[in-house]
Amino acid sequence: MTEGKKSGFVALVGRPNVGKSTLLNRMLGAKIAIVSRKPQTTRDRIAGILTDSRGQIVFLDGPGIHRPAKALNAYMVRTAQRIAEEADVAVHIVDDRHGEAGEEETLVRGILENVSVPRMLAVNKIDRSGESAARHRLERMMKGGLYKEGFLISAATGKGVDEFIGRLFSILPEGPAYYPEEDLTDLPMRFIAKEIVREKLFEALSEELPYSVAVTIEEYSEEPEKGLVRIRAEISVERESQKGIIIGRGGGMLKKIGTEARLELEKETGERVYLELFVKVEKDWSRNETMLRRLGYV
């Protein structure tokens, strides 16, 4: 990049379901992070790359910060903390739910208090709460002196997002681009395939079951001469009864999940996709550190 361009890493942190992933996708103008109404959907570090005439921002999204009850939750919170520590700017995302003094917000602020980079506050979902209520919330939270600046935004409608991005560019240091201009993420398609399958599971299953599900990609191979991508994904659950629910009567549920995932993967890859899904039981995997490592949570 030429002299005068800005670059840096911006961490998006907050409690579960405040809209961090929706905001990331909005800022990039593309779907990078999976989105669900269910909390704790994001489990890993997701990097989204925004490059324009001003420079390049690498946004780091991660799991919502919450009190960990299992080994998987502890991994998720460690991931969120690491994101905040490696960034040039940390942005605390909150939404229109009150209770900023609650346990989850206390955990978020505890992490932010231990980073030395500029900390910013963004009140999201102002389309739902109304600007007056959101501004009152922003002013109240800014009083503690933890944040350098505050913003009102709506990830759903885009209101305030361009101004937010402009301010981030203004405070980042001059520097080179970290990634090629055309890149939107540093994630390989193998990882994106895993996340797409997991998103379809979250959408299709009842409230609690998605949290007992992990997806691993056992095979990802491209056949350019055929315009085909072959993917074999393994879905791990914790109970035999959960396996039956995911497969469904006559295999109907698994077929539905597979079809929806395949169609989205074809849009992502621009190729025909042959997707195979298999379900197996790994008893209590989310509580077992060894199993977490085997399933890719390290």
C-alpha cells in the first residue's frame, strides 16, 4: 500500500448475541461469519478483511464472552480474550438489552481493562431500541472512563456503520496491508464449509441441541476439470438420542440440513458441491479437553 494508508487489527468483543457477527458481515458487505438467533453461535476466531482507499482493517470476531460451564465454553472465552489482546483497537459491542452491570458485561469489561489499546463502545440494534434510548445507554456507559469513544449503530440496517468505520481508520496507525486487496477473510474454504454446515444445524435444531453438536471436515477435495468440490463432513453429538434427532425420520432432517448447506456452499465456491454428512456419538465431547482438541478446538 502507498504511504499514508492506514492498517491494523480491530477486535469485536461482547457478550453472546449482541450482533458482532452481523456487524462484521455488514462492514464487509459479504457473509463471512455465520449468524443465528441462538447465543454462543461463534466458537472460533473469525477474521474479516476490509480494504478500501483509506487502507485495510482486519476485524477479529469471536465467541461471545460468558461464564464458562464446560470445557468448550472455556475455550470460547479464551479465544475472545486472545482476540482483544492481539488487536490495535478493541470495540465493546452492546445491544438494547439492559443489565450492563450483569455478570457477562462484568466479564467483558474485566477483559477490556487488561488491554492497553484504545477501547471503544458501540451500542448496536438502535433500530430496535430507538436512538433516544440507545443514546441514554451510551452516555451512561461512557461515564466510567473505560472507553475512548462511543457510537450508535445498527448492524441490521447499516445506520451509523460507515461513520464507525471511518473513525476506526482515523485512529489506526499508518502501515502496509496484511492481506491481498481482494481477500475478505484469512479462513480457508475447509473452515468455511464446516461453519456453513454448523449454521444449518443451528437453524434446524431446537434450542439446546446445537450446543451439543460439533462439525469436522474429513475430506475437502476440488476437481477443477469437473467443476466439482467433494466434501465429507462428520457431525458429532453427545448422546445416541441426539443422533436420532439429527438424522430424523427416514433421514429427513439430515437430508434437509445437507441440502441447505450444499446450496450455500455452491454459492460460496462457484462450483457444484457433492456433500456427504455423517453423524456419530462422542459422549460428552464438550466437557472433555482431549475430545475438544480432536475436534479442532485448541
